[in-house]
Amino acid sequence: MISYNCKDVGFTPYGEEWKALRKISVVELFNAKKIQSLTYIREEENDLLVKKLMESASSRPTVNLKKTLYTLVGSIVCRIEFGINLHECEFMDEDRIADLADILKLMENTNLFSDFFPGRIGRFVDWFLGQNKRLENAFSEHNTFTNNILDDHLKPERRIQESSDIIDVMIDMMSKQDEDGDSFKLTTNNVKGMISGLFIAGANTSGVTMIWAITELIRNPRVMKKVQDEIRTTLGDKKERITEQDLTKLHYFKLMVKEILRLHPAAPVLLPRETMSHVKIQGYDVPAKTQILINAYAIARDPKHWKNPDEFNPERFEDSSIDYKGLNFEFIPFGSGRRICPGIAMGIAIVELGLLNLLYFFDWGLPEKEEGDEEIITGNEVALDLVQVLRH
Ligand code: HEM
């Protein structure tokens, strides 16, 4: 385990926790060697997914893809980030982790009426609509999850383990700070914030990207056929399991993933920024300290930069040098600059391996539509529950 003191991670007495925490996560979690060394976890979890889908396909033709994929990414993220194997865990299981990913989405997406109309009327409407109760329940579930992970890391027997993860490192830092008597103290809340931030950032984004990929492929049979033909011709039809090595042989498949990230960026609006000084943008004066929101979704569908922007067309990236690493500003699904997603490589590895398994081993389609069913594929929520396994 690497030990830090406050100076190592750049803490300042002015509370720049974010800088420090980002630095820890980049060093401990997002470095290339670490990502490579965790390949076996992503592969094992995908093997389990394929096994479960094959079993369920033989008895029941439909599958709730949303739950299945959130379980996959939840399991991978918990193992990689917190060293928690959900298949052996006492306080969390695979089913609940998928719900938790949804609970976190609810926490992010619930708009309180009282935020816009502070005062009695706003509070009454929230109470009447049950918004407060929903949020309270979500927070309570979420709090239990982070507390359990923290407690698990604080168990005395854990400290003698060989392998440590980012939470172990932060706990180690906390004890060192006490010894050093530094003025800034890393708190338990910082650790809990890291747990919840990493979980939301990793699970939700990768899960939703995969769900949109299957959705768009079902909507566009031409692309589905082309991508599956490439995969099955390149890898042959006798493989028992897929490894990350197989990804290196595919070309069109990767263009397809890029196109999904363009059309459906998991974080349509990037993390907020603040202007450091007065700037003029397209004739508008923007004073210093103004919050700026960047709409990556709108940028990636801007007809000034993209031909037929709403069309799902992976070929647009053929012979193009445009990439998602934050340098081409017309395509920033992972953001750009100082706050760019530190998990790009991890996110791409999770999404590509998951999709490759789904597309190699299974054919996907929609079940028969029954009277009264909502129009399919109008948004990921509707599409997900309807997607079907047809072959294995
Ligand atoms: C397809 C998958 C993913 C997408 C599309 C995605 C996208 C993003 C975006 C757009 C941001 C904000 C960047 C900005 O405002 O400039 C972000 C931040 C972040 N992402 Fe990802 N991400 C993905 C996967 C992951 C994974 C797997 C992890 C962790 C294992 C992760 C960890 C983070 C963290 C910690 C931040 C916050 C960085 C900060 O506060 O400075 N992401 N991500």
C-alpha cells in the first residue's frame, strides 16, 4: 500500500478536497497498469452474465435487460473499486445492486418543487407528490450501502490483507493525518463521498451506455447485422468465452460504440464549471464566477458539425480522427479539461466487453407487442424491459 501524507496529495488549508481526492483516484484506481490488472474481474463477471442469460434463455425467452446490465456493471464496479465481491457479500446482493444504481439515478433526477417555489406551497406540493419520502428512502438506502462498505474496510482483519483498494488507502491516510496533526483532516464523510461518487460515476454511465447500444442496434437492423457479422466472422463461432484480447481484433464494433457515445452521452450535461474571470462569448458578457453548464448532448448533435446528426450511423467515424478523449470539442462524451472523466479507459473496457459478449452469444429482438403496450424504443426506460434473448 502506498502511504500519503497531506503534502503528497496536495491538500491545502483552503479545503481543496476535490483536487486531492481526484489525485488519489487517478493514482490508485485509474492508472493504466491497474486497469490492465483488473481485466480478469471484468471477464469473470461477463462469463457469469452469459451463463445466467443462457440458463434463462432456455426456459424463458425474455429478459429484463436493464436489470441484467445494471447488475453486471454494479458487480464489476463494486469489485474493482471497493474489493467487494457481490457473489459472496453479506450486506449486498446482485439484485439489490441493480436497484441501487436506479436509486442513485432517482437521487440525481428528482426535482423538488420547493427548490423553485421555496415556502409553504412548494413544500406542500412536494409532500403531496411524495417527493420527499422518495428522496428520504433513496438517501437512507444509499447511506446504508456506503456505511456497509466503509465498515467492511474498517474490520481489523482486513488491515492485514495484501491487496488494498482506494478506500483502504483513504482510511490509511486518515490515520496518518491524525499522527501528523495536519490542519486539514480527511473525514469519514470524504470517504463516503468517494464511495458514492465512484459508484454513481462508474455504474450508471456504463450501464446506460450499453442499454442504449442494444436499443439502437434493435432499431437499426442493418447496423446490428453488420456488427454481428464482423464479430462472428472475426472470432469464429466456436468460442466458449470472450476475453478483452478479442476486442483488439474488431474495427466496425468500435465505430459503433463511438456512435452510441455521440448519440447518447451518459452525462448529457457535463459537471458544472465556473468562470475565473469576465469573458465575452459570442457577443455575450459573462461575469467572473458564473456557473457554466456545457451541453455535450446538443454539441454532439449540432448540424454544423455532424451530417444527419440524429441518424445512427457508425460509418461516420470511418477514416475520421475524431475521438472521445476530450480534444475534439464536437464530441465530448467523457468531458474535457481538468474535470475530464478519469475513468475513460475503465468505462470503455466495461462497455465494450459487455456489448461484445451480448452480441457474440445472443441475438436480440423485441417480443411480440401486446395490445396496450407502449410504443417501443421511445426512450431507454421503455426499450429495456422489452428486449429479448432469441439465441444462444
Ligand atoms: C461509458 C462510461 C462513462 C462515461 C460516458 C463517463 C462520462 C463522464 C463525464 C461526462 C464526466 C464529467 C466530465 C466533465 O465534466 O468534463 C465524468 C466524470 C467522472 N467519471 Fe466518468 N464516465 C464513464 C465511466 C466511468 C467509470 C467506469 C468511472 C469509474 C470507475 C468513472 C469515474 C468518473 C469520475 C470519478 C468522475 C468525476 C471526475 C471529477 O469530479 O473531476 N467514469 N464521467
